[in-house]
Amino acid sequence: MSDEKRTPTPPYHDNSLEKGEGVQVQSFSENDYRYHFNAHDLDRVQRQLKQRHIQMIAIAGTIGTGLFLGSGGALATSGPLGALIAYILVGTTAYSTLCSLGEMTCWAPISGTFPHFAGRWVDPAMGFAVGWNYFYGNAITIPTEISAATVLLTFWDLNTKHAAIYIAVIWLVTLTINIFGARWFGEAEFIFAIIKLSLIIALLLSGLVIDLGGGPTHDRVGFRFWKHPGALNRADLVSNLNTDRFLAWVNVLVQASFSFQGMEIVAIAASETENPRRNIAKAVRRVFWRILIFYILGVLMIGMLVAYDDPLLLQDTGTAAQSPFVIAINRAGVKVFPHIINACIFSSAFSAGNTFLFGSSRILYGLALRGQAPKLFTWCTKNGLPLPAVLLCSCFALLAFMTVSKGGETVFNWFVGLTTTSSFFGWWAINLTFIRFRSGMSAQGIDPASNTYYNRFQPYVAYWGLFWTGLFIIVNGYSVFFDWDTSFFLISYSQTEQILEGFEMDFYTGIPTMEETENYTDPPNTFLGRVAEVVF
């Protein structure tokens, strides 16, 4: 470490950097490689996302094919009770991860987000590894979502020759939205969020009506399928019934985790959000209710409406035809809903591809700012768009064309399988970083309650998330620890002798002050304004 010692600085000290304004670095030596990411980095993105954008992204950002379609696979694998318990457990893990990330982001709403935090408060090498791992996971997920959207179109068009055209159109539209900048991205996601929320609310209400016998057939379902074929399915792997049911439930843990991935986009967008500390804190506080209402109630509802051994549930069309909601609605005699549901799920898949393009480009931009990616990717337009990063990340979407050929699907599915473990590593790193973040604050006498967002149950919430995300990584495929090169990559770059002590951590340099990020706004004085304040 450099001989130059840190001078104590009060929270939100004025010698900070906000959107490219130069500052005089007083706390650390610029020659100390461990702190080189603090040699202020020409951050040129602009705060264009408004409160309603970030709140709707937080509320509906991860609602997509994982819930509408993937929940059916969870039900078929473990039964209604097994699926419900799995979603509750994974939901608490996702919530704990976002609580940890939200608190760190409210302290430092800067470009680079949690890979930067890992390098700043754990180990610079870990920040490098986490950043590139998460960039890779997001970038590879772009073609995954575009392919899913293309498959959804086969609900109406069975001509496989049109797949390449659909992929090209979806790619160009996604790229266009991102090239127009964060403001247009926010508007697009705002509209998609409204569609997704409208769909899930309609499905929950329709499911309740059907379950109580209000459908055209007037068949009252109740909890019939919890009794026959039963609440728990088995995996057919071992002869012992209870062990076999447990193994089926373990498989569902991974399936359920897919539905929650991508929640980090709220923090990734913090450096481009108006009043980020206030809006991020507000968004994180609402996530608990989103998980409870949309995910937990949604899984409970499908478990009441469809038996886990329903033959239609086991089909793999990739369209609304395999959705448990559609199966239940068709059985109840309502025929128009499937087309509406498929259109909404298509918009969800498109939204996910759009979001992952935004997220991967900003992670790459953050890496470049810290000198961990080519400097070219730090370049921004006058409107604050990291154009080279967006263009490079959009090229990953071209991998979706591999699905057009049968041979390409095998290679493409291999990439898809790797992205899931990448996301789990991201969650694990967030919780680990937060534990070190709180430890450093304690060592330096900083009161965590002085932060805009503060969770009084921390750091125990982070310990919960750290344990379960580590378990998800193992469950997702233990062979990865023997054959997958990425594990060697993480070990090589994360486990060094440079792990920061609490008193060494920097909690101030380059972090914008409260005055620089938060603007006072008059409270709404109309009825619609007050409603919007509550909703958004």
C-alpha cells in the first residue's frame, strides 16, 4: 500500500465527482494501483431516467417468461406445494440481494455499480472478475431473450423460415431504443411494465374467478389438485419417496431462480437516474410487495388451477400454449385469452432483451472507466450515451441467428446454460461485498443509518442471501467446479492477498454529494398527482 494515508472526510464531502467535473484527489495516491479506479474517470452519462421510469422498472423489471411460462415447469417438477416453497425461498434470497445492493447504491450512485463496489470495498481483482463475469452473463442473455421472443411468434406463424426475419427485426428495434438513450429506454420499459402488470393482475383475478367457479363451465376447483394428484411430485431418481420429493424440490430451486434474475438493473441505472438516492431507496422498499403479490400469489394460483401431471403442462412449445394460466383459462371455456396472453408475454421477452442490452453496455462502460476494459468504451455522445459499449453489446444479439439451424441450437443452449451460473455469482458477490461494506463502515465509525436507505436487519439479510446463492451455484451443476473454465477465471482473479481491511476502504472519493444528486420537488397538489406519487 502507498505511504500516503487517508485523511478522514465527513460523509458526502465536497471533493467529489458528478458527471465528468474534475476534482482534486486528496485521500489516495494516484500511483497506488489498488485505488486506480478512483482516478476520476470522465464519467459522462447523464441522469435522464425519471422517478416513474425507475419505479416501474423496479416493480415489473423481472416479470417475464420465467413467471408466465417457467412457473409451469416448476409446478410440473415439484408439485404445487414444492413450487410454492421454492419461490418463497428464492424470493427471500432475491430480496436480500437487492436490499444489499440498494444500500450500497444509495451510498454511491455511480457508474460501474456492484462490480465497482466489489473492487472498492473487497478487492480490486474481485471487482475485475465480477464485472467481466456479469457483463458476459448479461450480454449472452440478449440473444436468449430475442430467441424466446421469436419462438413466441410461432404461436401465430408456424413457418420456421421466417425466424431469421423476426430475429433481425427484434434486434434492430432493440438497438434503436438503446441508441436513442436512457430516456427512451426508460419510456419503453415504462410501457412494457404497464403491459406486464396489467397481464399479471388480469391473470390473478381471472384465476381466482375460475377457481371459485365463476368461469363459463362453473366448475369450482378450489384446492382439488393439491389432493389429487397431490401437493408434491417426485423426481423418479431414488426409491425413497421423501428423498425423491426433496430432489424434485431442489431442481425447482434453480428453475425459480431464473424468474428473479435481472433485478439488479435498478442499481445499474442509478448513475442515469434523477434523484437516485431517493428513487432507489423507494424502489427497494417496494420490491418485497412485488415479490409477494406477483410471484408468490401467482405460483399459488397456478398450483390451484392446474394439476402437476397435466399433459398440456409438460409440452415444450415456448409459447403461451404451455402457460399454466392459459391451460386453466382454456379448460374453463374462455378462448380469446391465449392470444392476448401470448402477445403480452412476447412484449415481456422483448423487454428483457432490451433491458439486458442496457445493463451489459453500462457494465462494460463502468469497466472501461476503471481501466479494466479498452478506453474506447468510455466514449459518450453529447447526450451521455456510451455508444461504443451499446454497439458492441448489441452484436451479441447476432448469436440468436444460431437458433435458425438445428446444429447451432446445441451450441447456443450451451451458452444459455452458462449464463445462469453467471447470474448466481453476481448475487453472491453482491451479498459478500455488502458484508465487507458494513464491516468497513463499522471500522471507520460511520453510522449506516445515515444512509438514504438503511435496513435494520442487515447484515443478517446479506448472510441469508450469501448462503442461498452459494447453494444455488452448487445445485445448478456441481460439475462446473471441475470442468468449467470460468471457475478457474474467478479463482485466479478473486483470491489474492490484496483484500482490503475495513480501515483501508474508501467511502467518499468520487462519490457525488447529496446536493449534487437530489433535487427538491414540491409535493403534488392535485388528486392525480397524489395518486402518481403513491404509485410511482
